[in-house]
Amino acid sequence: MTVNDLQDCLGIVIVGTPQEGRYKKALEAAKSHVKQKCNNPFIDVNGKETIPEDVQMGVALVVKSMLEEHSVASNSINGQLTESFFQGATYEAAKQYWKAHRRVGVVG
């Protein structure tokens, strides 16, 4: 999964922006996190990383969650527009995308 895949999943432009480096680091951290949570390296028989489309959406939401401002409960602009944030909601939604790809660990 590349930054190009990430921008496709999130529907935003990342490549060529000042935030590209930040997104690259967040993407690598999110992929590592999801692989650990799934107990699945997502490596094919040729040794190439192959992350399924649904898991890529989950990784993208983890990146989004990582970069969200979590301390805001609600925000009002000129009394017109109000946004409410539920901390952890994006991450909880992300987990649904990789749920089917989790592997059971074996204790030896």
C-alpha cells in the first residue's frame, strides 16, 4: 500500500503537498499496527506485500484517526456550522475493515 493508494482511499490529495512526509510516516505506522492486530503480514507467495482492498480502507482510516485532532469535543463557527467529534470513532470504524483478515495466533 502506497501513499497513492492512501489518497485514493481517503479521497484527498497527499502527493506533492507539504504534508506528504507526515502521511508517509503515518501510513507505515498504520500498516504495521494493522498487520500486528491481524497477526497477518499480508505477504504473498513471492514475498510481496499484498494488502486486500478492504484492509487498505481500514489502514486509511487508521491514518485518518492518527492525524485527527482528538481533543475537540465540538466546534462552532460563527454559530452556523457545528462539528462534533467522538474520539475513537474513526478507529472503531477502521477495525471493521480488517476484522475478516485476522489470524488466530498459535501458542507453542
